[in-house]
Amino acid sequence: MRNRIITVLLPLILLFCGCQKQAEDPQNVYEKYRNSVVLIKTQYYYSIIFNNGFKLYFTLTGDDQSPKIYLTEKEAIDNANLAFGTGFFIGREGEIATNRHVANPINKGKEVAINVVNKIETYKEDLNTKLFNIK
């Protein structure tokens, strides 16, 4: 009988104890953590290395994310994409936590790189065909 009372009362006590804590006021949360939030600026570009060692660099432009291709890395750096996001300090050594898409916005670049390589291969095949027909 005693075990049965404990089995019934213990969960009820825990339930009521757990319900006592109120959610913190949003203004208090803001005041408490506002000095920990940081703005993160990321600059990036993409590169493609072909089987023959030839390199191309590109950035994504406009809403349609069309690639702008550069022959030198310096050009790509000078025209690097910009991305902004937020993070917050998590340690005394300056460590910052942020979302993956802020620190590494590369996913769209992989898709575009595949399309760029495919287009270049198509141009190469067309050029070879035209050169063959000239002879």
C-alpha cells in the first residue's frame, strides 16, 4: 500500500514542482544577453578545378543566383559575395556560435558549380565539333 501511494504521489509532486517556474520576461532575456549577440559578415567565392588542372572562380549574382566567372583568384576575391548573420559569444576566448548557413554558405555554390562544369563541357564539345568540320 505504501509503494502504491508513493507511486501515485511522487509523479504528482514532481508535476506541481515543475510547473512553478514561470517563463522569463522577454525584456529581461534581452537585457541579460544583448551584449553577447554579434553581427557576422562573411565574404566568399567558389572555385572549380578541372581534371587538367585548369581553375575557374565564380561568385553568385542577383536573385537568380547566376554565376559570374573569373579567371583569376584575385578577381574572385575582389568580387566576393557577402553574407550577414548573427551569432553569440559562448566562451571567454572569443568563441562564437552561429548557424551553419552563416559560416558556410556553400550549398548553392555546389549546384551552380555542377551547372558551370556541364556548360563548359558542352561548349568544349561544340567547339571540337566545329573545329573538326572546318578541316
